[in-house]
Amino acid sequence: GAGVSQSPSNKVTEKGKDVELRCDPISGHTALYWYRQRLGQGLEFLIYFQGNSAPDKSGLPSDRFSAERTGESVSTLTIQRTQQEDSAVYLCASSLTGTGSYEQYFGPGTRLTVT
Amino acid sequence: GNSVTQMEGPVTLSEEAFLTINCTYTATGYPSLFWYVQYPGEGLQLLLKATKADDKGSNKGFEATYRKETTSFHLEKGSVQVSDSAVYFCALAYPNTGNQFYFGTGTSLTVIP
């Protein structure tokens, strides 16, 4: 079946502009995660959605970052007033449940470059 | 807090060489431990996992043993192939609380013929 998809695959934007990144999880997966991967660094947790529960936003680096998810479907990550330090690969993952024993399936990522 | 530390790369090996990528963790309680792999141009995918102490995860010739006494989960393979060239990530998560996975910084492996 289809895996996790993300769009766009690449995004170049000017500093100060807003960007919206999209993630389509695997159908039926209740949990969805967003991560940021800066060049040469590990994955940095951003936000987690589990079903209809309130999302865990503890990893969002500033109030310029927000994310939404409607039910158990598509999620969008929005970065307002982008800064150069926001340049990174943004990864989305989904899993059957939110428990750590379930495998996370990752999308290919969106490479964001802020000029 | 919870964290994962991996050996820094890049690692370059000749085909059929023995591979070890070290991973140690800091955590409370009993996390599950994972190795994820990212092949060039692809997304991360689960390579293997272990959910309790002394468990050994294995897949595609790779193995890792959950060592609570040394808080380690080192990845090993007896004979690497060119197709194993990828970035390897060690991670931990708590199975019953779930929301966060903690990933290491990744170790890049290049296998040359």
C-alpha cells in the first residue's frame, strides 16, 4: 500500500515568508509525528498527534511554528515569518498507535531552504 | 532527560568488513530501543528493535543487543555490502507513553567494493 507522502519535496522561500508543509499519513494510522532534521544533526521532535487527543506541541521551537491535523488524515505544518535557521528537512511519520513499541513509518521529507 | 548518543561518522568500510556502530542511551525506566536506516534518497525505515533488556533485534544480517547494564544498543554486522551504505539512526521510545521518539544524530556508512 501507499506509504507516508509529503509535499512539496523541496521548498525555497525568502526570509520572512510563511510556508506550509503537508503530510499524508498511511491510511488507518492514528498517530502522526513531525520532526526537523538540520544538516549534520539528529531528528528533532516537533509535534505529535494521536487520534482526536490534544496534540503534544512540546517540541515546537517557537510560536512561529504550528501544525494541524483533521481527524486521522492529512497534517499541515506551518512556519510563519521564516528565518534562515528554519532551513532543514522536515520529516513526517505515522504509526498505528502512539505507543513507542509501534514502528514509525517515515515520509521522504520536505527540504526547506530559507534564503 | 532521555537522550541517545551515537558514534560520529562518517564510517567507510571495505565490502565484507565487520561493522560496529556504537549507541548508548540515557533514560529512566525501560524504554524500547530501535535502529532506523535511511538509504540514499529514501525515508527512514525501521531496521530492528528490542523491547527489553537482553533482547536481541536482528534483520538483514544486522544485530543489536539491548544491554541495560551498559545502557547500550550497538549495531553490528559481520560482513557489510555496498548496498548497506546508508545513514543509521539509533532511537529510544517508551512503549506505554509513546509520544516521543528520541533519535541519535545518525552515523553515515559508506561501503566500498
